[in-house]
Amino acid sequence: MKNPGFGRNGHLGIGTNSIERAVAYLSARGCKFNNKAAYYDNNGKLFSIYLADEIGGFAVHLLQK
């Protein structure tokens, strides 16, 4: 990676049509999120958020399409 960031080996982004629904779905199944690393658009709507735990050394984040 050019710049250090989340994830020991890098990060994986997953685009979603509704990030709020994706977060609700995964939260209901026990996934935790890193709310300190959440990004919001100019209207205050959630745009990107990382899962709290790495998977295979990769940070995973959801991204609003």
C-alpha cells in the first residue's frame, strides 16, 4: 500500500446500494463496526464504515454506491 491505513495486509471495500441496511443486517448477525472510522457525506449520511475486526489480515469496509 502507498499509505498506511487500516488492515495489516490492506483493506477490502464492498460496495452496497444501501449502507444503512447492510450495517443493520450485519449488526443483527453479530458483526461489530469501527464507528470512529465512519465517513459521512456532506448531508451527514453514512458513506463508508469499517468492520471492527480484520479478516485474514485485511480490514473490510462497506461503501455506499
